Amino acid sequence: MYAEIQENPEMLAEIVSIEKAIVKITAAAAKKDTTPSICKHKKERTAKETKVIAITKTDWLQNTSWAATILIGSTLIWSISQNNKLKEQITSEKQQLKQQIGKEANTVAETEKLITIFGAKDIISIALVAQKVSPNSCAKVH
């Protein structure tokens, strides 16, 4: 396309005139700013600055509500923690009781065994008459 424009002088002249017209239109449409450059920078800075919002007094009811919420939340967390500690303590106590019951069951079994041995009918009882301290004493032979 560029080669065709270069070969045809009428087309080249038309393109040049269109470009000149565009430059004139944009120059006419452009707003001429006559303010000094220092003023321009100041306007730019003030336009970029954020608005300052005044702090108003907050409602005491809202603050009290937040404080109560924090208090209730922390109490709930503490209660859950205490509950978990108590559960752990109960499980350890149960284990200790199971061990103690196991030991007591063994002791009961041994005691019953001894009772059956000492209460058996094949035990011979011999009176120890010659004892001066206790004339009714007897010896048992298994």
C-alpha cells in the first residue's frame, strides 16, 4: 500500500491534506491552558489528596456490646478448655480404678483360695494340752 501511495502523487497529496486538517481540528478543540506550571502542580496535588473525615463520637452502647461479646467469647473458650481438662482427668481416674479393681479381684481370689484351704475337712486338729499359757490351744495339720 505504501508503494502505491508513493507512485500516485494525487493520493499522496490527499493524505497530506487530511493529516493537516486533523492537526488543525485537534489544535482548535484543545483547551489552551494559560495558568503557570506551579499552579498546575498545586491543583494536581490537591486533587490527589484524600478527604479528611471528622471522627464522631461513637455510641457507648455499641462499645459495651463489643466488650460483652469479647467477654462471652473468652469465657466460652475458657469453659471448653476446662471441660477438656476434666474429661482427661475422668479418663485417667477410670483407668486407675480399673487397675485397682483388677488388683482387688486378684486379692479376693487369693483370699478365697486360702479360705478353702483352711476350711477343708481333711485338716487334722491336735489339742495342745500341755501348754500352761493356753490349755485350749490346738495345732492344725494340713
